[in-house]
Amino acid sequence: MKSNVNGNKKRIIIILCISALVAMPIADRVFAGVLNKQEQRKEQGGALSSRQSKFDCRIDEFMKSPLLGVGFVSVDPNGNDEYNPVTGQVEPGTSHLAVLSMTGLLGMFAYTLLLLNAYKTSKRDNSLNAQFVMLLLVAMFTHAWFEGYVLSAGGFLSMTYWMIVGQNIDCKYITEHTL
């Protein structure tokens, strides 16, 4: 079984390398918008300048209501953060601080327990599926520090994030026979 897993890893690495080589000639056109955005950020004062004010707003909201937060998928309308009062759209800027500011310590405690359970469950399983979904969880968790989608009900990234969390928790129910 161990050699089969190593063979699968080698195949995945080969596929990723070939995909990267094929994508190189068109990467500059595909990522032109991202490169322009990064250049604008540098001119505004740094890579995190667009997020720093949002981080500060989330921390201020948490300080105003540390136990229960300001409300699920809400921002403090008296704060410095921008939101659309017509549609109610909120751009929190960071998922994890948004969970902390919106749900307070009680919600953050539940959120943290859920993520730890998901991580531990997939960490215990040595199958390729468990390793893959654990890697996805770590990648999405890291990405969520700079994008505020965890509580964005109906959003594609929110749905993807919670599906990955669920897949990690479900690793204990998947056996080698079902793969």
C-alpha cells in the first residue's frame, strides 16, 4: 500500500509540473489584473495597506462587544469601515477577525473547535484523500486571513471553504475500500 501512495504522489507531482510548464506562456495575460492590483497597492503604501484598515475595524468591533460580537454578518455602522447600506453588503477584509468581531468570543470558540476537529480528523488518517483535504483546509484557512468569505452565505468561496471543512471531518467515515 505504501508504494501505491508514493506512486500516486509522483504522478501528481508530474502532472503539476507539466501543467505549470503549459501555463507559463499564458500566465502573464491571465494574471495581468492581479499584477496591476499589486502595483496599485505598492503605490498606496504597501501590500497590506488595503487590508490594514479593515483589520483595525474588526478589532475595534470586537473591543466594543467582546463576548457576543456585533452580530452575524454585520459591521458597526458607526465605525470607519465601508459597507453598502442599500444592499447590506459587507467587506470584512479578513474571515477570522470577522468571525471574532461578528460572533465574539463565544462564536470564535465554536469556530476554532470546529476547525481543530476537522484538522485533527484528517491528520489522523494517512490516506491520500485525507492528506489532500487537509492540505486544502490549511490553504483555505491561510487564504481566509486576507479575504472575508467565511460568513458570506451564498458566496462561492464560503461554500467551498465549508465543504472543505466538512470533507476533513468526514475523513473518519471514508475507508480505503471506498476510494
